[in-house]
Amino acid sequence: MKKIIWLIPLLIGLPALSQAARDEYAWNNELKEEFFAGKKIIESNDVIDIEVPYRAEDPALVPLKIISKIPQTKDRYIKRILMVVDKNPYPFVGEFEFTPQSGKADLAMRVRVNTYSFVRAIAELNDGSLHMAKQFVKASGGCSAPIGADLDAAMKRLGKMKFKFGDDLQIGKPSQAQLLISHPNITGMQMDQVTRFVKKSHFMDKLTVTYNNKPVLTAKTDIAISADPNFRFYFIPEGKGELKAEFSDISCETPTSRKVCKSISSYSKSQTITP
Amino acid sequence: MKKTLSILFIIFYASYGWTRPLSVDEVAPGIFVHFGKHQLPDTINHGAIANIGFIIGKRCVAVIDTGGNPDEGRALREAIRKQTDKSVCYVINTHVHPDHIYGNSAFKQDKPRFIGHHNLARAINSRASFYIARAPEQLGINLTEADLVVPDKGVKKHLVIDIGDRKLMLTAHPTAHTDNDLTVYDQQTDTMWLSDLLFLEHIPIIDGSLKGWIAVMERLGKKSYQRVIPGHGPLVTHWPEAMQAQHTYLNVLLKEIRIFIKQGGFLEDAVTRIGYSQKNKWHLFDDFHKKNVTTSFAELEWED
Ligand SMILES: [Zn+2]
Ligand SMILES: [Zn+2]
């Protein structure tokens, strides 16, 4: 009998504990207000969905996919997707703008996830409505920290870009392109025991991809994007044309504030496409 | 009788807050190694999983890696005290991983020189805030910045230190297991302390460069050593045969990922398809293999 009495609070206590690990406090009390003050957000997977491994094997490099559920038409399209990792030291991951020319507002990228956290994407349609999808991620990876593995190699090829395409480029149809950007995307989370090291963050802050001078993907990004940023997105080929990517990087005084930053440089890469 | 004695010892150590000496094997004259267990670092083992140890010279002692938490560092220090009265003059860290450096603070009182690869300080500094924040939930320990001791001396290529009629040759390697791997060679006994440049039984963990690691292994494989001490796994007396399993694993990754990238495959699919022929050859495969594929994939994407 005594045993059973002891068990009851234990059993009640358990779900509360697992809830704590999955809490949405930061989102409900700070982040929502910060990004969408006074606005209504519909939580559903009808407009976009997130695909991300439940267990992130490498916290420095978590593959993440946003899958759009509606086509990009002139009348109704996804205008913007904002991404947040609730428990990252700087939760804002990026803001991505699409147009009807994007063809499809799907987007794949790699992000840093510091700890067990919700990852969320909020899509804004051209009518102004907001639709949120979220997934819980357990970042593990034992000995590895959410930075790049080989900083020197990444520094050496900084600014290099590559486009890659599948075999399915089709005129007039949404087709996928992959953009590889070489940049260490330094978080700036350094300990300041030794002063000779740079403690500033240094990351890609803006990216624009155009097809025949029309924007396909425009992004504002931050330190939660993995080293060597990698994006897959859609565009609609119109015969022979030019895909062009341009990005800029900045350096900020502290990892978690964007008040004191200075721009570093900009980089561009064009590629002619013949579907 | 023995049992009673050891229980008495436990009570004695516990009640005085003293640390029990870490168990060590003398693998060669004057070289002592504590062999870790193949486990994930967790809140039960507190990250004490790696092979760590020390070398005694005529003048003083060089510690090679200090363990997965400050207590393991203190226990290693006690193990040294059991062997010799000589002071600890060097603490050598073979690389940045927590299971090798978290015991550093236990040796501060000896005022040794802390030595590591010239990239080690940068690696510690950039990982510190993350390591400190994760230590309580991941390892069940509390760490502070004071526990993460950065080296006073960074080795660029080679450095020979003398601990008294005994010369140790330290070599800083190009990016391999990490971007800050350092090995220690003891001329007197022809023993090479490779640390995590060599894994046996425990799956190799790639946190630097796949291609770089293969290159370093191939260079080391051409040499002959009487004895090699891995970072995880038992003492090696057959070199280079003992590195074959790791060499095969890394080369399977290299070959399969290259083909996968050429065929237009994506990272998220690579982790579920590549390298599974190696699964039953390694402990902890399920815990680290996907991470290895991820790190390697990101590296090989930039090959051409
Ligand atoms: Zn190790
Ligand atoms: Zn290691």
C-alpha cells in the first residue's frame, strides 16, 4: 500500500517533466511578440511543413526542409518564410522571400541547433495571413559543438559559390536548384580567456538569387545557418537564361546583438542555364 | 580480508573527500595508461571514457590527456602520486574533445606547462560556451571557464620536450580527427601515443577532415612502432596492421560519399544509405556514424 502511494506523485510528475523539455515558453512569451507583435498566427501544416530529423546527429549541420503545400500563383503565393530555433542563443535563423517566379516555395538548408528545441517556420501569404509549422529537434552529437569542423579550410575558400541542378530542369515548370556557398559563418560564441582570438561573429547576412534579373529567392540570414551555407530552392526556367546569386557578409560585436555590426564584403556568381 | 580492506579504503577516501587513484597499466617502462570504456559520455560515467595517462622521466612527469571531468583529472593525479614523487612539469592535450581535456584544472596546482596543437586554444575558446552550457545535462557535472585550460604553448609542427633523460617528440598534425591533433612519441621505448588519431573497437569520430585523416594515417602507417596507444581501445603491439579497420571505415565513407554526390544525392539521404556495410565492426556505430557521414559529406561537396 505504501508503495502505491509513493508511485502516484511519481506518475503524475513524469508527463510534467517531459513537457518541460519541450516547452514553448520562449516562443509564447518573447519570440512571437518580437517578430509578429499583435498578429494572429494559424498553427497548421496546410501551407508549409517542416522536415527535420528528430535526433540531430550533428548539431552544427542539421538538414532542414520546408515543404510548401500550395503552388506559387500570381493570385495566391507564399511571400515570406521566417525561421526560428527557439532555444538557440540567437533564435532568428533567417527570413526568406519568394515570388510567383519561384514556382514553388520549397526550401532546404542546414542549420545549427544548440540544444533540445522547437524549430519553427512561419509562412506569410500575399494576403497577409500567417501559417506556422513546427518540429521538435533533439540536438545531440556528444563531442561536437555547433561550429564547423575545419575552420581553416572554410576560411580559405570563403566566398566561393557553386550551383547544382538535377536532370529535371524543365522549361515552364518549377525546377530545383542547389546553391553551395563557402563561408565559415562564425557564430562569435568564443570564450574570452585568450584575447588574441576574434570574438566577433562573421556571417552571411543577405542573399539574393535572381533568374533573368527577376528575384527568385531573397534572404536575410544569421549565425544559425551552418558553415558553408547550402540552399535548395525552385525557379522556373524559360529556355536559356541566367541564374545569379549574390551575398554579403557582416561582422557583429557580440553574438547575440545586431546593434553594432559592420559589413565586410559581397560576392556574386552567375550561371547560364540551358534546360 | 582484501574486500574489507578495500571497503575501509572507500570509506576512508569518501569521508576525507579524497580522490581514489585512477587505475593505470604500465604498458612500457615509465608509461602508464588508464584505458577507458566504450561508452557514450553520459551522466553516469561523467565523460570519463578515453584513454589517458602519463610518462615518468628522471626529472619529472608529463601527463597526456587529463580525462572527461575534473574528478577524473584528480584521480589521475593520485595515480601519479602512487608511482612517483616527481612533479608534473607538462600537461599535454592531444586535442580539444571533452573526454581528453576536462581534467586539466586538477593539475593547475602543479604549475606545469600546458601544451597542445597551435590550433587547440582557438578550438577550446570557440567551443567553451557550448561545452560549459551542456556539461550539467550531458555529463552531470558543472564546469567553469577555469576548468577549460588553454595551452601556454602551441606546437606548430614539432616540439621535443625533455622530462629528464627522456625525450618526447610532439607532432602537430594537419586537420584529421579534429583540426588540433597532437601526438606524443617516446624515443626510449619506441611508443607512439596517437590518441584519437586511432580508434579501435570504438567507431572513429570525424570532427575535422575525412581526407585529411586518411592522409595522416597513411603517413603514420609507413612508420614502425613497437607500441601504439590509441585514444579509444586497447594497446597496440602490431603496427600498422592495427589501423586497418579504421582505414577501411574511412575509405568506405570516402568512396561511397563521392559517388553519392556525383549522382546528385542529398545529405539527408546519404546518412541513411552510406557505410552500413561497416556497422557490425564497431561499438557505438548507431551513435556516431550518421554524424561522420554528415561531416564528411559537407567536406567532399567542395572537392572540385
Ligand atoms: Zn576521445
Ligand atoms: Zn576525440
